[in-house]
Amino acid sequence: MSAQEPLLEVSGLDVFYGRGSARKQAIFDATFSIAPGEVVGLIGETGSGKSTLARTILGLIKPDNGVIRFEGADLATLGHRQRQLFRRSGAVQYVFQDPLRSLDPDFTLEESIAEPLLSSGAHSRAEVATKVREYFRQVRLDEGLLSRLPGQVSGGQRQRAAIARALISEPRLLILDEPVSALDSANRVQILELLQNLASPSVSLLFISHDLGSVAGITDRVVVLYRGRIVEIDTTDAIVNDPIHPYTQLLVGSAPILGSGPSDRAWRDDIRSRLGAD
Amino acid sequence: MPTESAVSAPIVVDRLTIYNYIEDVPAVTDVSFTVRRGEALGIVGESGSGKTLICRALLGILPELFEVTEGSISLAGRDSSEFSRRDWTRLRGSTISAVFQDPASYLNPSIPVGKQLAEILRVKNGLSRRLARERAIELLDAVRIREPEYVYLQFPYELSGGMLQRVLIAAAVASEPDILIADEATTALDVTVQAEILDLLTDLKDRLGLALIVVSHDLAVVAQLCSEVIVMKSGEVVEQGSTAQILFEPRHEYTQLLLQEHHRFGLERFLRPVEALR
């Protein structure tokens, strides 16, 4: 990595769920960082803890141990009220797989996108209206859709509106949780293109996905999470071509690849037995 | 592999058109294909492209107000337009079978999975209780479930999505069908589990000489298993040909979009050429 100060620095993070005998550790000693403008993939299977890790970074979950340094400030030690203030600052934004979770069904797209700015109270209505249109254009939505409700537009248009709503607060980190898995190919390609163009020194992206194959091409680096532990962090090129941890090898070897022909089962069985021995 | 003429192939679909009488539009137009024993055909398309309607027509379970209006489906040498409801009931399972995306929804949550498998064998194959139990355990073993006697007694909620899909595949092949349809059968699974299920389907196709029809939104999944691919969009076949032809000489822009998505955003972007053809 460059000598540049990281935007986000997570170190020694432990997260537990539940109380007493039901207490269970979801994240074990997670350490990784995101540089300004970097696009990082957080990849893991169902139950690996990737959403827990993302929600902890977002300030929704208080970690039991560890440091989350965002632009130098430690988020992990903030109290409930301070974490709430941090969330409202909009510095970190979250986009869900299902845009209906980011958009109020009773708000028009314009109202939903304007809401973060209006609630901050720092802008006049005219300024907000101008900004909403600016971000609407940036996510390539037609202005004619501004007055529609989320239920009256397509899934791809809804996801774009959710991204516009996330962007309008000018976040430094955008966390995208499976942002394209519910969309068809044409929309997936367009939204990935949009996100690729978005990454700039002022915005970093954290892509959460169970499927490395669907987002690899947009990422600079990949963090592989397996059963609550980060097992490998490297450039996407190295992860794809020279995976080191057996789970990463299995993950890369399992991804359907165009023209790869029949898969090599004996090889995967071997990796699986090695993983079991871990 | 014995060569069979198209006439004796287990499934021959000729210029199939399915009409939607709810919206008064054709839902699927002019689809033709033949699948021989031990061969696999892939159908790729978005949700709403008509691929699942084709599967339902092949199984004789089209939704109400959807009808085959032109063309024909021949199963095991017989024209399906002549089938009575009893014929269909007899053919489903013994000639043509299917597995779908959400295995849990096809199982009764309050009955152990093995018992449900044995019930199929008693009803469809007329086996005694004891034989049905023995055969069910054999089938669980055949779909590579470790400790089949133990899994036999487990309830659906105790098993992972991948294990449940194995149980459903065991049920689908219980009456030794000629044709197996896998309609988005691995879509909801983690990539590493998807690879195992795809391996299993390939193995069953080869071992039992099944005519396999793989339906997926992911061209790479289909290309891995199938020698012939049909690409569908809005109810129409936009391209059909050998897998190599579709992958390396795509003619339709929609097929090109599907390939482009992999090359730009998938692992393919990083794979060195030699490995891409591994």
C-alpha cells in the first residue's frame, strides 16, 4: 500500500452476538484497511460474518474489542449517541441488495433522495431540488421519474435511486451489500459501470458479496472472510491467480468461469478435506 | 455412448409456442431442441424470458391461462398433446423430473426428509415400507450425502440449502427418469456449494444417462455443463448453438452482453489466457 493515510482502518475487531450461554463470536480479530478511492471486495459465504462486519463499520453494532479508525477517529469507542451522530453525518453510506429497504415506499424518489439533505437542515429547498436532479442524472435516471413511488419503477431504476440517495450525503465510504444480485444482466452491467466511474480519491467502495465472480472485475483488492475470520487479503489479481488459503482456493476454483470446461471435482474434494482439517 | 436418432431421443421440442391468455400475448415463441441421453442442454435468460414456462410445459404443469398453441413436445417418443392428466401424473417422475431454486419449499417441514423420499418410492414405484426405506438411503448415498442413515431421520430445518437440494435431486431421480430439468437449481446456493451440485448433476447425467436440461440466468453455469445452449430474451430464442459457438462467436448483442459482463466484471478479467481455457 502507499504511504497514504487509510480512510478506514479496522484492527483486532471482535464481535459477539447473544448473551450468557448463547453468546457466540461472529467476527474474530478482523484487521484490514481501505485507502481513499480504493474499491475493496468483502467476499464470504452465507453466515461468514460479512454483513456483521459491514454493520459494525457503519456503527450499527458496537464491537467487543478492536479499533475502527475512520479518517483518524476511533469509531469503536464512541458511545451510542456519538455513533448516532456519526451515522447521521453521512460519511459512510450503505446500499442494500433490495432497494426497497433503502427507499420509503410512500415517498416519491425525489423525496427519498432529498431526505438526507433536508434532515441535515444545512440547505435551502431550492438547493436541495438542484442537488437531487444532479445526482439523479449521475445515476442515469430520467427526471421524469422523480415524482414516481419506488413501486412504480423497475428494479434497476430503484437501485439507482437508492445509490443516488446514498451519494447525496457525499460519503467518503460507500458500502454496497450485494447491490446487483437481484438485477438482470443489462442493469447489472450498467450499475457496475456506474459504480466503477464513481470511485475517485474522494469516495471508496466496499463491495460485499458471496460471489467473487460477480464483482471481481470492479475491485482493486479482495478481503476473504471465512467463518468469521479474514483468511486472505490481497490484490484481486493475486486472489484470482495465486490464492493461498485453501478456502480462497476453493472459492476461486468453484466460481463458474466462461470456457473453463468441466470442473475438477477431485481437486476441490482435496481442498475441502484440507479445510476440514483446519 | 450409443447414437440415437432425434426420433428416439427422450425429449424433442419442435417449434413450441406458449400463449399467455391473461395478457393475450405469446409468452414463448418458436422454441426447438432435442436432448439425447447423456447430453445436456442449457437455457439462459433473465427472469421473465420464458425459460421456466418452457420447463413447466415440458412437465405438463403450465399455469392457468397459459397454453401450448403451436408446435409439439415429444417425451420418450410420444406426442405430449395426446397425454391425459393420468398420463402426465405417470410420466412425471418416471420419464421427466425437475428440481427448482428453493428446495425447502418442496419439502414438508414437519416430516423427516428420508421419510418423504421413501413415500415417493412407495407411491410412485409401489415399494414396501422396508424396501422404500432401503432404497431411499441408497438414493441419499447416490447424491453423495455422507451418513445417509442419519440424514434420513433429519428434518428439513436441520439441513443446509445444499443438502436439501441433494435430497430433492435424490427424489427427482428416484423413479429413474430419462429427463431431468434443473431450473435455477443452484442459484440460491453459495458458490462452493453450487460447484458441488453442478458436479453431482454432471455425474448423474453420465452415470444414469439422463437427458439434462439446465436453466440458469448465468451463462457460465450453463456453459460448464452443457454442449448446446439456447439464449432467450422476452420469450424468444435470440441465439442457439453449440457452447463453443455461443462463447466464442456470439452473434446476438444480448449474448454479447452476457459474455461482456463476465469479461469485464468477473474473474475472467484477471485470469491469464492459459488458465481461462483450463
